Amino acid sequence: MIPNIFISSTIEDLHHLRDATRDTIAELGYNPVMSEYGDIGYLPTASAEDSCYMALQDCQLAVILIGKRYGSISGNNISITQNESRVARTKGIPLISLVDQEVLTFKRVHDASTAGSAVFPGMDHPEKTFVFIQETMDSPLNNGVLAFSNVSDARDHLKHQLAHLVGDLLRNRFDPLKAEIKDVLSEIATLRHELTAQKDKDFSPQKFLRAMRFLLDDEHKSFRDLLEHICESLDSAIPILLRSKTFDEFLKSTGADVQILDEEPNINNLFEERKLYSFHESLPEGVDPKEGEETLFWGLLVGKGVVMNLGAKLRFDSLFVSFNKVAG
């Protein structure tokens, strides 16, 4: 599959930079997605703005270009570009953030000023733009901001960042040590379990080892995150899993507060409450959903509880069955 790369920015003031960014992405063999080139599918059931957010969710990467103009403001008093950045983070889509060097200089002046009377030529909403940049910098992950002074700078930054992403993907996907490391981690956890747990024929070291290997698999990350959240550690979760006959019985045994919602919570509200999706995945390409299974599942780990959609619940029911076949 050729990756789709969403390009987000104000248009009128940055059209030359947007065109150069599009050319760079196309030259490297990827699919640029831009509204002015007809790459957005405007659906009759959604607004033009919402159609952009939906198109972004079908992309594997987003490039955010920040210049002097903050741009059109949406109903939540945030610019469309900033909303697109938030949607990408919420959906776990990697971001490359390129910011005009002069704007970054203005931001440093603003941050150091106490009078609040500084003038920033060419900027329509400087305060909002500076907050947008700071929000990117304050993100716990993917918070790099790259300064550009001209189109050539931006193109070079974009090429280097794409090269880093591809290199990281290849290293993680084809690293011959990865499987061995997982086995070592499994065996260490098993040894710790042997040393601390009471002797119990139901939880033999071999059974515990098989269970730990299953949970350390990258394909089961959302299941693993859920277990660690509810039980604080996999060591604690595995015995409860092995005693339980169903995933519902496991949840009941832990006393976890689980809510099943039909619709996703409002994205902007989540950001205001400083909550992000803890897992948000879709079925692998080419895999047909089972009867009653949703193609997309999401969930939030909030406090001691869990909020998820029905798709996530069905996925975890299925993973519980697989877990017991492997570990049981």
C-alpha cells in the first residue's frame, strides 16, 4: 500500500509552500492529500470541514505547515488546521510539524514579554498561533517542531523526516533481535513469577511463559495495555485471566468499571479534559469482520475504569479466547 500523506495549513498565504510540499511527496512515491487538488471526498452527509477530518483519518501521515496566518476558525474557536492536528494526534497518525522561522522568533518575543503590547507584522491571530505551536511542543510524543526560512528548507526537512520514519519502520519490522528480546522478556517475567508466586499447579511456569509471550506480541498491544491498566501489571493479570472462563468474568473478577458507548466521545472535549485515545485500531486490510464485529474499535483508559465501543469489547472477547488457547 502506498501511504497517503495529508497536508494541512492555511492556503492563501502558503500556496507556494503547499505546492512544493505536494511535489516533494509525489516525487518520493507517496500520495499527497490536499483539498485544493480535489483529494478530499466531500460527502453529502458531512460538512466540507468534517470531510477533511474524515479524509485525514484515511492517511498514514500528516504534514502541518504553520505560517503567520492562523486561518479560518471553526465552531470550537480553534482553526481548522489546529483541529486537523488534534485529530491526527487523537487517531495516532504521525505528524511532521514545520513552522515559519519568523513566527518562532515572534513566539520567543511574546513568551518573554510581560507587557503584552508587542506587534507581530503579518499575523492575524498571533496569540492563537503561539498557543497552537506550544500545544505541539507540549505533546508527550511526536512533539518536534522544525523551523523553515524558505521553501528549500521546508523540502529538506520533509525529506529527512520521511527518511527517518521509513528507517524506523524497517528497523522495527525486520529487526532480527526483536523476537529474541520478546522471548527474553517473557522468561524474565516468568522467573520473577516463579520467585514470588505461591506454588500452584494451575499456574505452572510453562503456562505463565506462554501467556506472557502472547501478551508481549505487538498485535496484542491494546489488550496488554488494558490488562496493565486494570491490574497494574501483567504478572497480576495473568493468573486472573487463567482462572476466568470469559472476558466478562475476568472484568468482574478485577472489579473494573467498564462502559460501552455507541459513539466516540467528542474529540475537542477529550483534548480540553487532557484525555487521549488509549487505543484506536481497525481490522487489518483484507480481513473481513466477523458477525457483529465492528471494523473500528477504540477505548479510553480513564482513572480505574475503561470506556470503549462495542467493537473493542468484541475484539477483547476474541483475544481472550485466543489467549486461553495459547496459554491454557
